[in-house]
Amino acid sequence: MTGERVDGRGQRLAWGAGSFVVMCVALGVARFFHDNDLLEGLDKFFSVIGGTSGLLALVLTIQALRSAGSPAHTPGRHADSAVLDGLAAAVEQVWRPELRRRRLANPHPLPVAWTTVGPPIADHWSNIRSDGDPTPLNLDDCLDLRHPDALHQVLTDKRLRGRVVILGEPGAGKTSLLLREALRLLQARIPEDPVPVLLRLPTWNPDEQTLEQWITSQLATEYGCRSPITTGQLLPLLDGLDEMPAPRRARAVQAISNTFDLDQPLVLTSRTTEYLDTLTGLSGTTMAAAAVLELTAIPADVVRAYLQLATSRPGDWEEAFDRDTTQHGGRLATALNAPLWIDLACITHTDPDQPDNQPSRLLDLPDTETVHTYLLDRLIPAVYPDPPEPDPTGHTWHRADADRYLRKLANHMHRRNTQDLAWWELAHTLPRHIRLASGLMGGLAFGLTIGLAFGLTLGLTGGLVLTSWGAFQYARLSWCTRNDLPWSIMAFLADAHRRGVLRQAGGVYQFRHGLLRDRLT
């Protein structure tokens, strides 16, 4: 038996060494072909191999589970309630810390105002209203210090069906409003009630998944819930219709209207222009039975009151707004009339000991666009002090380095036309010939070795994981060589998230707003 174990170990070592040699040879071949059209074909060819391997691994895993006699789980009434409560706890766990990191209640909720939009952008009032009355309702309001539950009151208004579309321009506060409302609904939820779940529409491709399939996959991916839940047991909060490719938006609106019962509450957000363009493509069809609210400019007195209360320099802000009113016709109040700009003004003009961040300096800027650009440019200097302070993990990030790293990431995301930043996609910063060889052969080497030692299923699955991981490690070496990104990239992303430059959406990071990403490019 001892001799057999030695022989087996020797075989595995030989396979491991052979796999390493194959990886090195493939790297050289890929380098040789780096300017050749053949590389494009290789990339597609190995993508097919990877996908086939993944499917095979899945089939083998399912067969293994079946052969082990694993019983199917059929939840009863009590199990259903437990599953819903577990999902609600998971949603709370994901988004409660994000509320704090995004400063959405720091120390008071950022103000948001809206007006009511009627037909034809909205459905007929007789469909929107739960009693069938065709009389229009005035839902105009402003969520501020005096009315912190304003949106919650709209969603729970007994005259309505609980279905709302929220429109607004960039920076108007759509996502922030939805996040806050998700947590407010969770707070008000009682057992057996539908669970409010925040879902990001850009992750859905209606050409590949039905709405139900996509929701099921998102519950598993974002909230770790793999138990069967019907759509009727959910209160979907669907964010970012405008971030979907244009051809998919119309199909998404149709699917949402057709999938959910008219009496099932839901919320959808979108930029105004993209939503109107989508309705145009639907030839008059709109979101069934949904009230439509459009986020509007926040009144100057609300902006003024918030900045005086939320910063440590109320007198400076009072003086700035007084001068703005008497000398500039309210130009500054107009520039700060949306949550994004109010929050940036708070962050960048809080410390009274800094001579270059007096609120009155904003009065020297000629127009709204210049004020917005100035606030975006001031964010990184404001959150990365000079000299630097160690983060909670002991890393020290110098301002100039952080600025360079963030610009590199913004350009990478811009080239890929995405708002999402996932570590497994950072390997795309490498040239394709390096990415192809390092990822594929590293994964195959690991897969062959582990497969021989522990079985084909584990080997194939591990190989697929290592394909991304191997390419990621090569990318890290490349970044450090060029000083584009730090070796401890995950620590840097977590710290940028802590400082408020990035936000987290499920398993990916995003810049706190797409406008910041675009400015950094």
C-alpha cells in the first residue's frame, strides 16, 4: 500500500510539472501570435472550452448528488416563513452597512423631492388607483427632515396599488431613495409579508433569462437564498432600467408588467430620458398600474437647512447662501439642488480648519456645470488626507497614488462600458495574449492535477475558478510593474469603499456615481 501511495504521489507530481511546462509553452505561443488574427479565434475557442467544461462539471456534480440519494427539499408552510425571514435578514445585512457608508443618513436623510406624472407616461388613474376611481391624485412631496417617511407613505397609500416608477436625472437620488426605502420596508415588515429585495436591472439579459429565472439567480448570488420563492412573495425594488442596453429596456418593461399581478407592489427606477425613449418604442404601452414620480430640484430653503445642520460650519453656509441670494440670484442653490451635489458639498466643505474649502469659494464659480466639476474634483483630496493616515488594515494610501489608481480603474470600466467593478474582470487590463495563456493554462494545470488526485468534478470546477484567479494574479504583477494599481488591490478597493469614493452593490464595487467615474476618465 505504501508503494502505491508513493507511485500515486509521483504521478500527480509529474502531471503537475507537465502542466506547468504546458502553461509556459502556451504563454510563449500566445506571445508569438499577439499581433495575429488567430488570437481572436483562440480566445473564442477557449471560451467555448471553458463553458463546456463548466457544463460538464455541473452535470457531474448533479449526478453525484443524485447517486448519493439526496432528498429533494419541499418546504412546508413553516419552512416558507423561515425562508422569507432569512431572506429579509440577508437583505438587511447587505444594505444596512451600505446606508451608513453612503452617508444617506449622516446624520439626517439627504433630501429628495418629486412631482406626480400622469398619463400618457403613467397608466390611467383608474388602473393606478386600487378603487378604480379615475380622479388624479397629487403625490408631490419632499423627503426631508420634516417628512422622512414621504416615499414610504406613497408606497403604502391604500388608494394606490403600491406600484411606483421613479424617474430622475443623474444625481437626483434614485438609487439612494430606493436603498433607504428597502430598509424602511424591512423595518415595517411582519412575518408572512412579501420581502422587499433590491435588484439591479443591468444584470438581467431578457434574451437569455425570463424575469423569474433572473430573480431566482439574483436571490442566490446577491443574498445567498437558494430556496424556492415565488415572485408573489417578494416586493421587487428594480433599480437602473436606464443602465440596460436600449434594445433590452422595452422587453424588460413588458416582462415586468406581464409577470407581476397588478395588485403586487413594486418599484422601478430609471433616468427620465431613457424611460421615455423606452415607452416610445412600446407604442403607447406603459408600466401597468404604476404611479410615476419624477424627482425634481430640491427647494433652496431645504438645501440651506440641510447643509447648516449636517456640517460643522452652519455660519459659513448661512453667509454663503445669503450672498448667493442677494448677489448671485440663487445660482449656488440651483447648482446644489440634487442629493449628489449636496452630499459632495458636505464632504468637501466640512473641515473649517482647511483654508481652501470655504463654502463662499463656490460663489466664485460661474455656472452650475463648473460647480459640479469642482465638487467632483475635490472629492479625492477631501477623503485622502495629506499626510496620509493608515486604514483599519494598516495600509497607507497616499493621495497621489490613490488618485492614479482610481483613474486607472475608471478608465478600465469606461472601456468596458460598465458601472460594475469586479475583481475577476480586472484581468482584462492585460493584453489578450497574456490573459489567454495565463488564465487558461493556469486553470488547466490546476484542473488536471486536482482532477487526477481527487476526481474529475472537483478538478474541472477548480480549474474554472483558477482560470480567472490565475489571470488575475498575472494582472497584479503587471500593475505593480507599471505602478498602475497596488498589489493589495482588494484592500485598496475596500478602503475606497470605506472612504465613500466607491459603493458596493452585491458582489461588485461601483464609483459612488457614474458621473464620478466619467470625470476620472
